[in-house]
Amino acid sequence: MLSQPDIAALLITLKLAATTTLILLLLGTPLAWWLATTRSKARSAIEAVIALPLVLPPTVLGFYLLLAFSPDGPIGATTAALGLPSMAFSFWGLVLGSAIYSLPFVVQPLQNSFAGLGRMPLEIAATLGAGPIDRFISVVLPLSKMGYLTAAVLGFAHTLGEFGVVLMIGGNIPGETQVLSIAIYDHVEALEYSQAHWLAAGLLLCSFLVLLIIYSANRRFHLMKTT
């Protein structure tokens, strides 16, 4: 069964995933919309930066974030000047690192959803007198529900299983920065395979359910479009 530290790690992981996903949906929406609609020459470079976490080892990102959080780093120096606590080895440091590492899992589904809408629905709404914000709220958002579902589920699930980034910038502080993936590693190191099985099986089941939700929702969505 789960011990008290394991339950604490579970709660921190869920809080981290929920917070990160909400932030990414809020910040990723305008970014994805810009990428889907712009003709700027900088688009390819920005898309490459966003996609970096897909190929970059998590420890590399975690290492550079740790340097940025240090007293001499840009983030660490700024927080110190403002009298704020250091983001290194803190929950909000985990949030920042997770948001950067899960960014493509949220932005890319939204961008693909926006790009798939085409210009016709927006042009029709414009002829009816709808302004840019009104068109986005009343036309784009309802037509992009599947994109938002995919982005939210993938962003949440990807944050649940993150190990390298959170270990580098959050350490392994029980009750503060210890998440499920690190708790599993600790149990395996201590040869506590039974406890590791409980946590690993939970993450495995969660990952399966995430994929099941996405594929089932996509199937129903495409069936509705063809009927």
C-alpha cells in the first residue's frame, strides 16, 4: 500500500500537473494561434524552439534551468532583487521547468487544430459583424474542442511522468518537490519493489487511460463529422 510519503508525492504530482497544464493552456493559446495564422519568417525558428523538448534530454534542460535559478543566473538574480524566494528546489521552480518541457505537447495540438479550421468560418463571422476577439471566442474555441482536449490531456500526462527536469531543478525533498517518478526511483534504489510496483502500476494505468481518452474522443469526433 501507499505510505504517507508516497501519498504526499502523489498529491504534489497531481498539483504540479494541473497547475502546469492550466498555465500552458492559457499561454499556449495565443502562441498556437499566432503560429497557425502568421506568415512571419520567424515562424520556423519559433516552432523549432518549442519542439526542442521533444528531442532534448531532460537533464540538459534541467541543468540550464538550474543555472538560471542560481544567484548569478538571470532568474535567480531577479527573484533575489525582488526579495522573492529562490525558484531552485521549490514547487514553482518545478512548475516553470515542467511548463517548458511540456510546451510542445500543448502548443502543437492547439496549432494543428487552429490551422485545420481554415479561413471560411472566420470570414463568415466577420461578414456578420463579429470582431477579432468575438470571432475567436464564438467560432474558434467551439470548433477547437478536440484540440483543447488533446492538449490538456497530453500536457497533464506528460507532466505526471517527468523525471529528469524535476530532479535537476527540484531535487528530491519529500513533501515539497518529490514527485511520483522520483519516489519510484527511491523505492527501486532501496530494493522496495512492492512499493515501486504500486506507484509504477498507477502511472502505467494513467498513461493508458490518457491514450484511450484521446483515441476514443478522436474517433467519436471524426464519426460526427462524417455523419
